[in-house]
Amino acid sequence: MAQILFILLKKNMETYQLKLQKPWERVKETLKEINVELTDEDLDYQPGQEDQLLERLEKKMSKSKAEIKALIESVSANKGKAS
């Protein structure tokens, strides 16, 4: 039972690992252009702290973590997805 729980937790953690193709500073600036209400504090991010970033943005943007992750990765890939 504990092994199954570990696998599920590990899978969940991997879901929110950001795959950035650009430096975070460039992604952050683009996100602020897309949503002018976002601040540097909202977008404070260090690798390995994806969950904290996504939780802050989830509250601020009223979107799910999956939607925010998709937006960030889209901006990073230069697709410019704005919704």
C-alpha cells in the first residue's frame, strides 16, 4: 500500500515539473506582459519549487495548476499562448 502511495505522489510531483525552453527571466517578463496584474513576487521561482509558484498563480489567476503550467511552458516554447 505504501509503495502505491509513493508512486502516486511521485507521479503527481512530476506532473508539475516545468519544462522551460527559455531562461525563467524571459518567461517571467512575457507572463507579466500577458497579465499586467502579475508581480515579481507572484512570479518568484527557483527550480524545484514549481508547486509554490503554481499555487500562488492558481490563486491570483483563478486557473488550475495544469492550465498555468501549460501557459508557462507555451510562453517558454515561444508559442505565446495567452489564455
